[in-house]
Amino acid sequence: MLNQPVTLRHLLLLGLLTPAFLWFVQNFSPLISPLLVAALLAYLLNPLVGFVSGRLPRLPRPFIVAFIYLSFLVLIIAATSLLVPTAFAQYPVVLDALHSLPEIVAQLDTDLASLGLDLSLTDAARSLESRLIQSLDPAAALQTLQRASANIVWVLLVVVMGYYLLLDWARLRNWLFNLLPAEQRPDAERLYDAIKVVWRAYLLGQLALMLIMGLLTGITAAAIGLPGALDIGILTGVLDIIPSLGPTIAIFIAAIIAWVRGSTFLPLSEPAFMLLVIVLFSGIQLLENVWLRPQIMGQRLRLHPGLVFLAVIGALALVGILAALVIVPLLATADILLRYARARAAGEDPWASLPPTY
């Protein structure tokens, strides 16, 4: 069975399914992103459900799933309720700092000119001040809130579908397998197991990246005397899961702290210290994007580091943050499927074409 070549029936089935898939993507593309987020949420929580089920076998799975899922949602809501008041409390400080941005940058220009560097940052600072203040204006914030509330249906879809995927994934998986001819189910199950390994490797690689970036940022912040170095390191590690946007938020927060409080021991003015923080933190993020992420993900998922770098940057630029978040494991999944299809088309053992770690 493993060495049977692809038949005309397989080609006809592929010819029918491909247009159907393209039609679905074209007409239901708004559903893809929330469904993908829901699937990721279920995937992240499923190991915890399996662990609890193994330790407490007498408890029914629906009860365990409901308890873990509700606990996760409560944790997210609690964390948000703690962060939002803190953000509003810092609003006047940030606004005052933004109003004084041109004067501070003018002083920084003077300091740099004394060192023989003419960067002329004042005009750029005035433009940045105007844009940032507009973004912090209550009216703009209200408009943003209104746009966000318009997407409440998608949020509800993510929450509900995440729960049902977590609850019934095993039955959904078996139902999908049963749709296949009986002789193809063993191959489908082995492919499913191989893809599970890929996504697990990606998750572990992402956790390793978050830990490394948190440590690098925290140690760097402590080395230059940035107040709250431990908190900045933890925040950077957590936000690192969001490509581009997460690191940018962390750098902005660190820059504001440097701007307002300065260094605890370096003899630098607040503007000069802020510039130092931005340069160092941006360098750390550049190191992650150019070398760390491609190397870690490339080794774990058996992809070329250059392909990983190109895929993440391309997805971020052309599609968005969600695509950049999952493009690497999707590439590794496609690699498995293509290797399998090529071996089957040639009448070879499809498992021999896959790396042994799969």
C-alpha cells in the first residue's frame, strides 16, 4: 500500500478539491484569521488538558476543558484589568514627555554637534510629536475603541470556536479521517502525527526565543542602569511572541522610562540615555530577527535559516502579524506534505523521504 503510485482517481480528487479550496479562501477569507487564532488557542491549551486528564482520569473531559478554558479567560481578563489602569495612570507622564520632545531633541542635537555629529533630529521630532499626540487624543482613542467593538463578533467567534476545538478535537480528527478511503487512513494518521511534531517543535522554539530575548533585554537594561530592568526583561520576553509589534512596544516603553527617569548610574542626560536604550534594544531585536529566530526555528523545523528569515519578513510586510506568527510552521507542514506527495507520485516509500525525527 505504501508503494502504490498516485492513480487517476487521486488526480481527479485533487482536481476537484483544489478549486473548492480556492473558492472557500476567496469567499470566506475573513473567517480564516479568527479560526486560525482559535485553533492556535486550542493547540496551546490541549497539552494542559491532556496532563490533567491523565492525572485525574475519573473527571469527565468536558469538565476539565471547561475549567481550564474558563481559568485561562479569567487570567487574560485579570491581566488586562491590571494593565489598563496602569496605562491610564502613565498617560499624563507620557503626554508631558511628548510635548517636551522637540526641546529634548534640540538639546540632544546640541550635545551630538559638540561631538562632531550633525543628525538634525529636531524636525523629525516635531513630526513624531504631532503624530503620537494625535494617536493619544481621547477622540482618536474613542474611534479606535469603536472600530474594535465592531469586531466583537470575531472575538466571540475565536472564544467559542477555541472552546469547541479544545473539547471535540479528537472527534473532529477521527471524523475527518473517516472521510478518507480505508486504505489511506494509516497514511493520514502518520502525516497528522508528523505535523503535530512540527508544531510542537515550533512552540518550543518560540518559548526558547521568548526566554532568550527576555534575558538579553533584562541583562542589558540592568547593565546600563535602566530602572525596572527585570520588569522590562519580562515584558519583552512576553511580547516577543508578537512579531514586530511586540518588540516595538517594548522598545517604546523602555525609551519612555529612560526619558523620564534616566540611568541609575551612567553620567548621561535623559535624552542621551533614551537614545542609548533605543539603539541597544533595537540592536537586540535586529539580532533576533536576522540570526536567532532563523537559526532556532531552522534547526527545530529543518528549514533553511534564510527561508525562515524571508518567510517571516515577507509575511509581515505582505499579509500581517498573524501570518508572520504562523508562516514558519506552515512552511514546515507544507514541506512534509510535499515530500509525501512526491514520494507517492514516484511509487516510493513516503516515510523514507521524511527526516527521521518526524
